[in-house]
Amino acid sequence: MKIEGKRAIWSEYQKEIADDRYFYVRSCIRQNFFPGSEVAFLRIMREELGKDVYEHPCHTTCSGIGYHGDVVPVETAMTVVARQFALMTEAGYKNYVPSCITSFGLYTEILETWHHFPEVEGKVRKQLKKATGREFEIPENLAHASDVIYKFRKEIGAKAKYKLVNKNTGEPLKVVDHIGCHYSKMFPLKGVGGAEYPYVLAGMIEEWGGQVIDYPERRHCCGFGFRQYLVQANRGFSIACSKQKFESMQPYKPDMIITNCPGCPMFLDRWQYVINEMEGKTYGCNGEGIPVFTYEEVAGLVLGYDPWDLGLQMHQIDCEPLLEKIGYEYDPEKKYEINGTVTKINSHSLLNI
Amino acid sequence: MSNFGFTISKARIIDYDANDRSIAEYIAEHEPSFRVCIECGCCSATCTTGNFTRFSLRELQIFLKRGENELVRDNIGKCMLCGKCILVCPRGVNTRNVVTLAREAFNKKVKNAV
């Protein structure tokens, strides 16, 4: 086996990720789906790694969700994105870190477009100046937040209070990694491992003690697909995608799923409940679902954060069986505690809204 | 079951491992020209039956080759065996014989008979 040749090829699948001074932009939908994740990212970056991460209060949507939902034209999306870059420039930062995979894909797409068609960039600059009076510089480094965690996975691993290991058997947990489609399927060179060998999450899993499961539908979309989900009548296609993935991964008996996209954990999590309601099927062991986490939540768990501070109570599939497997110390009574008051959520009332 | 306003769509994957291609193999064995069809659709375009019903010989040949025989079994009887499709076929497929052999295979219950 020619290891050197393999290393040379693998080096082509790497990307440059900045060391410090990040301009962090949040996702529109993650704060509703799993609000603890972005808070956990900031806590890890600032408190654990001592990095400079700046958030601008005037940041808005990147409009990617509207662009991929066919309601926002690309010229509009470009001008909105140009405004975000202007905020970064005004704040004195050069390393742009979006929390959302679709934002990352849209930023990449726009930067590539401007690279090949400078006249489009010029037009957008004029539009932005005319509309807001702002000017912007192109980011020196564009990395998704999962890239940043991937870069510092060893530092996080060195501070780990828990490993992704089954406490009772001593075996590594079997972990399914799911990469958002807009991370590297559109521009493979912009993602760690490209579209063929996605490694951004696998690297974290291996570093933190887990075992990555390579199953047939590993690269299949989670089913969000924007238009598939946004129109209710089309949601059958969305859930069919998730079902295909679950059926493909089930024989490998995964302990958990880890994702790096806003939509994927939402759909892989909620669709398990819907499939169970429709067909009575579950895909985890002992008739339970497979818990789904974001990479920030997993990093937070590894660092020993309170699971309820990480927002794990927001998940449809209970995380407690997994926490028991790891041997996590936590207080189950505080699951629904807000400011010292326990709030019980009635699932039936949620369904009837 | 809760009403979510949608159902889980059936996958449209062609599973060649699960499908039964024995009918197609039977036809190809007795009428080798069946293999050279390029699915251009001239047969369907000229078909009188196809003009008045949902019958499409092109579609049925594709389904036969995939091993999705159910639709073929339900529709193959509609052909009047007039032979106009043979006259227009650019590949010289004996389409009438294909239809005849398909009926024969279903009648003989070749392996699966759906």
C-alpha cells in the first residue's frame, strides 16, 4: 500500500480553517429548533478555547432558505449577503463563520460566482451602496462552524470529561454522522473530505472515542430539501428520504446520530416520531428511537455540560438512554425547569396547535 | 394514526435484485430482437390501441426489462396484434412476437407470473 500517495490525495480534500478572530453568524431556524447549540458553540469557543468570536446584533437572515425555497431571487440573496460581509468589515473581522449549512453553501456559491463573474460583484456593490451606504470586503476565510469545531477537536478531546464510549461494555458508541447537503455536495473542495469522504463529523467522533458507522445511505439527504417540506402535500417525499436512511442504518444498531446542519437534526429527530405514529416503526434498540444531536451538543456533552443547558430537552427522541450508556451525571428532574420552575409540556396539546 | 396531512411516499428505486426478470428473459430467448429496442416510442406513436387506451408498448417493454411485470400483465391483452408497430420500428424489433411471447409467458406462468 502506497501510504504517501494516499496522503497526497487526502491533502487535496482538506480546507483552510482560520485560527482565531471569527465573525460568527447565527442560523434563522436553529434558534427555534435546537436553541442550545449555538450558545454551546460560543461557550466552547470563548470559555474552553479562549477564541475571539464576534456576533453582530444587526445580522439578519442570509435569505438562503428563501433562495432554496424559490421565493428569493439570487440577485436579492447576493445583496443581503453583501450586507452581512459589510457588517463583518465594519467590525474589523476577516474570518466568516456561519452556523448554518445552507448559509455556508450560499456564501460559497456567491463567492464562487463573484470570482468567475466580477461584473456581478460590481453590480452588487453598487446596489448595496445605493440601498444602505455600506461597503464590504470579501472574507479572507470562510469556514462553517463545524469546521472550526473539527479544527479544535483534539483540544476539546483533551478536556473531555466523558468519551463516546459505552460505560457498561467499554465499547465505543456506534455513531452515524450526517453531513448537510449544502456543506460539500455543491462545492466539494470547500468541505473537509469533500462530498465523497465527508470527514468533518467523523473526525470529531473518532477523536472523542466513538466509532463511525459507514452504512449504504450515508450520503443520502435527510429529506428537508426545502420545497419538499415547505409544501405540506410534498412532505411525503421528505419523510421517505429520512425513512430510507433509517432503514439503511438500522442493521448497524447505531447508538446516536450526529449532524452539522440546522435541518438535518430536526428532520431525523421529528420524522422518527412521525414514522412511529404512521407505521408503528422504531429504528433504535429496545423499541426506542435513535437520538439525534448537533455537533455542538455532542461537544458540550463530551465537555461535561449540563444536558438541559445544551437544550437536549428540545429533542423528540429522548436523550436519557444515551446519557445512561455514557454514564453521564445529570439531574433528570431539571429537564423542564425554566428559571427554577418546572414546566411540563403536554405533547397532545402541541399536536393540536 | 394521527393525520399529518401527508403520507410516506413509496420509494421509486428499481430494485433489480428483488424484481423478477424471468418474463423478459423468456421473451429475449425466443425473440432476440427484443434486446435491441432503444425505447424510441415509434411503436406507441403508431399504435391504434394506444390512441384510445392507456396502452403503450414502449412503456411495457421498459417495465418488462426492469422486471416490474404487474402493469404488463394487466395491459398486454389490449394489443390487437395488427403489426403496425413492426412496420415503423427503426431497429427491426418483431414487436408483435414480443407481445405474443409475453402473453404466452404469463399464461405459462413462467417462474413468477406476477
